[in-house]
Amino acid sequence: MKPDLLIRMPLADDYLSLLAEHFVVHNAPSDENFAGIPPAVRATVRAVVIRGPNELTRADMETLPRLELIHNMGAGVDSIDLAAAAERGIAVSSGSGTNAASVADHAMGLTLAMLRNIAASDAAVRTGGWPAVERPLLTGKRVGILGLGEIGMAYARRVAGFDTTVFYHNRKPRPDVVFQYCASAAELAAQSDVLMIAAPGGEATYHLVDANVLERLGPQGYLVNVGRGSIVDTAALVEALQRGTIAGAALDVFEGEPDVPEVLCTAPNLVLTPHMAGRSAESIAASRQRGTDNLLNFFAGGPLVGRVI
């Protein structure tokens, strides 16, 4: 018999059809859909496919007594209660790495758009303007990477082509890289002209980039965030942009997204994109393949790629 599979995220119809060839699919992409699943169906579910911002809490897991596997289609697993899953012996895997190239490409685009004022210049030309502004180069700058995982490393390789000097901060140093390690986010900011965030979300990184870090980045410094919106203190960032504490920022992620505070939208020297960095045809295909492979492998007794617990 086909295992029962619960979908806790929007998926395209063609992919749902593919999964339905191997599983009994229960599609509940929204919180309302999930709340409406009857207990008799919950009792059959053996695997969940999810992606943030949808959550799978301890209470949610308690309503799924046969749950054996949670696969997160994205890289981050901060929306899953990992402690609860571990206590139950529920395996957790992720799509870590499947979108690294896409996110790194987008982070490079944001970096250049921010430094060179591309978005505002485009808007000005379209309305008859011809702004004569001088903007800094990326070439030769010091670039700090907060979170030197697969995305951070992919960005480091790209930014190295601009003759930059790369620094980084992780929970602990990486012995396999030549970049200079900084012991804290504040120390990293002080060493950086551009501070790029590619760290995971969760309690450990909540508001890690606060007013102090932004002050250390300084009035000639720029911030790029393709990690999680929760890593940056939004109020502190708005104040830093308004006061000129930093020179500018570029964000693909936000606290409370998709709702973006109006005060952020009207802040100066800011480039915004709608959490799209990881979305490309190539990354979506890779994520789908990882999800399908992991689901099939798990129920066949095989290994999980990107296993978290």
C-alpha cells in the first residue's frame, strides 16, 4: 500500500501528480487547510513535506501519531520543532544545497544593485531623469559573510572575482577555508564594507544583526540579507538607514513576511525583493528531485540526503 503523505506547502499540480503515483497525498498547503484535516486522516500520515513559513510544531506532531519523516523542501528547518521530532524518533531532512547557486547569484545581484544604485537609477531614467551620482565599486572591497554554509561559500566564490577580501563568522571556524574568521557578528561587521547574511533562522540567530552590529558596519558599510528576516532587527535597520549609520541595504527576506512594514518600504538607500533568491527553474527542479528521492528512499529503507536528524 502507498504511504500517506501530508503536503504542508503550495506545490504545483504536476508535482502533486508525480507524488500521487507513489503516495496517498493529503494536500493542506495553508494553516486553514491543515486545521481542517480530520483525525481519521491524521492517523494515517507517515510523512510530511513542508517549507517555511509554514510550521510543524510539537502540538502538530502530536496529532500525527504515525509520523516517521518530515522533509523540508527548502534549506532552513527553523519552522520545524526539531526537539519534538527527535524525541519521537521522527527523521528530518531538507533541501539544503539545492538552491545554493540560485541564492548566491541573487545575493550578487543585490550587492551590485545596492552599491551601484541600479534600481533607483532605472526608475529615474524611466521618468525622464538622468541622475549624475557617484557610487562605490565592489572591486577591492572587504566582504563579510555571516553564515559560511553552502550559500555563503557559493557567494564567496562569486565575490572573489571582484578582487575582494573575504571575512566570515560561523558558530565555529572552518578549517577548510582560507578566509579570515571573526569571532562575532560585530567583529565581522567592523571588518566589512559589505556584510552579507546567509545564516539560518531560529532562536540562535534572532536579531543577531542589531543596532550595535550596524554601528560597527558604519556609514560606508552596506548590508545584504538573503538568510532569514529574523536575523536583522528591522527597527534598528530602519533607524540606521534614516540616520546614515550605514550607507545602504538590500533585502530579500523580512520579519513577518510577506507583510513588509511601510517604514521599511520608505527607508532610503534600500533595495527590496520578495524572498525570491532561491527560486529559479534549476533550483526548483533540484528541490523536487531531492524531495522525491528522499521520500522514496526512506520508505525503501535507503539513505536521506540532507538529513538533519
